[in-house]
Amino acid sequence: MTFANDRLTRLAELGQAPWLDSISRDWLDTGELDTLRDRLALRGVTSNPSIFQAALQSSTYDADVRRLADEGLEDRQIFHRLATDDIRAACDAFAEIHTETGDGYVSIEVDPDLAHDTEATVAQAHELWATVRRPNLMVKIPATEAGLPAIEQVVSEGINVNVTLLFDVAVYSRVREAWLRGLERLHADGGDVAALASVASFFVSRVDTKVDGLLDAMDGEDCRELRGTAAVANAVVAWADAQKLYEDPRWTPLAAAGAQVQRLLWASTGTKDPSYSSSKYVDELVVEHTVNTMPLPTLEAFAAGSGEVVATIDAERVTRARRELDRLAECGIDMSQVTDELRDEGVAAFVGAFDGLIADVASKRAAVTSS
């Protein structure tokens, strides 16, 4: 398979997989997803309730909604059928990538209103895995208290997991531990650990949005000059924490059995402050064994950029990131409080988007069945 964009191809060569943070039935039906995959050197796709809510506005879904309503399905069931059909088709579009590179994953999220229910999360992960039936599927589970044991359980059963809504480095350490325990259980049970893939989605730009707002309210230029530093510094320290895996003696037998590293995935990488570079959260977070899932405008901006694409995270950058976080603390920024608030807001936002999505399904159902 030939890719057209040199910068995004170079990103993949450096060990960071560019994924697209969007999906729609229109793209699948017209072949546009295939075109984007090839033109932008894409290695995967992610989705969430907000993405599906936007996609559902298309009339492309009308016939399926009418048919599923006629079958007697309720609104949530209709959404699940539509979403799993789209995700299965996207998995097929990336099947060759999966075969050639071991990547090509497509993510679908468990219902956000299950974020605090371990058993229901595990049950729906089973359902999604069985319904889509593709080896390059990833099931998204949030990094909540209830999500952590669910992550361990489904990993132990050989289900690929995308851990979402990660903001805090300490929480990420617990996520990595849950993944590792699940992998150990899978190995002990004779499962194929080499076939199991996982990513941990660390959200980025939202951190700057919240911290910059706090800094803007402060007196003194010394603190305000830290605008735009918190998100990348937080992510860089998370990457440093991820390197502890290689020092863990439990990893050695798993690696010998072919187990894949749980990659950090940089999420929420679209720039929200227009004063920042449109590819800020790509340019500053290039490092191997990671993923960057980008909205299409960010992918396009990075692809159209200039200059050499180089790795930008190393030991020196980690030291600088820790200094930046120390300075933020001196300015009164409590990063633990910031990240806790962002996680709770993220869960609430996804629940709100999901509720809106189901309401939109109901509206479309009413419209197409009355016509």
C-alpha cells in the first residue's frame, strides 16, 4: 500500500502512528475513508458519541433506521446496530494496514453512562467484540474507578482495549497495572498475548484550555508566560512513566511470548487556542511506540506543514517538562485537581453527547417512519 503524504509517513517511520479521530457512513459508502487512509498515511480510526452524533445527521442512515425500527428495535439498539456496522466497515477498510503493520485498529466506545458500572462495561465490551468480529477492533473503556477492573477483565479475555479519558499520570500508572495484570492472566490461561493490542488515550489540549484559563486570571507575567505548557508537559511526564514497564520483571516473560507494549495515544490533539500552532499537539509529542489520533483539520495542517519531522521527546525534554510542572505548582496550579475535574467533565460530556445521540436517533426514527 502506497502513502501519499511524506510528513505523515515520516511520523509513522519514527514510531508514532497517525490515526483519524472521526468516522461517518458517508465516508464509508463513498470510499472517502479509503482515500483519506492512503492520502494521509492513516494507521487507525477512533470514534466517540460526539463523532457518531455528528455523523447521524446524514440522510445516509435513514433507510437503516426505518428498517431497524420496523424490526422493533428501540432507539439505543438502533444506534448500536448503526455504530457496529460502521465500525466493522472501517475495520475492513484498515484490514490490509493491520496485516502489513500490526496496526490498523478502529475503536468503538462502551456507552458512556456505564462509566461507573464495572459489570455492565465488561458485558458491553463482550457484546461489541462479538458483534463487530474483527481482530483490529478496539473497545474503548474509560479510566474511571469502575473502568480499571473492567480493563483488566477484558484484557484477560483477549479483547483489545483503548483506555480513554486519561488525564492524570498517577491514574495512567494504575491503568498500565490493570492492563499488565490482565495480560498476565491471559498468558497464564494459555491465551495468545501476541494478538492482544491496547492503547492508553491520554488527553492533551483540554489540559491547556483549563490551565490557561487559570493562568489568565492570575496577576504577574511570570505565571501567565506558562500558558500553553501544561498539556505537553503533562503528556511528556506520562511518557516517562510509561518507560517503567521495561524495568518491571513481570514484563520480561510476556515480551518473550510476543506481547505488544500498551502504546500511549495522544488524544484531544486539535488546537483549541487560535494563538497556538494548528499542529502544536503533534509537533511537540513525537516519540516512538505512541499514537496520535487527530481530527481531520489537524491531520491536514500537519500534512501541509514544513520542516523536518523529528522526535521531540527524550530525557532532556522530560527534565524540562518536570520543571514546567514545578513552576505551574509554584503559581498555584494543582494538576491533580485539574485532571480530576477534566476526567469528571469528560465523562459528563460524553454522557451528554450520548443522550443527545439517542435523542437524535429517536427524532430520525420518528421522521423516517412517518414519511
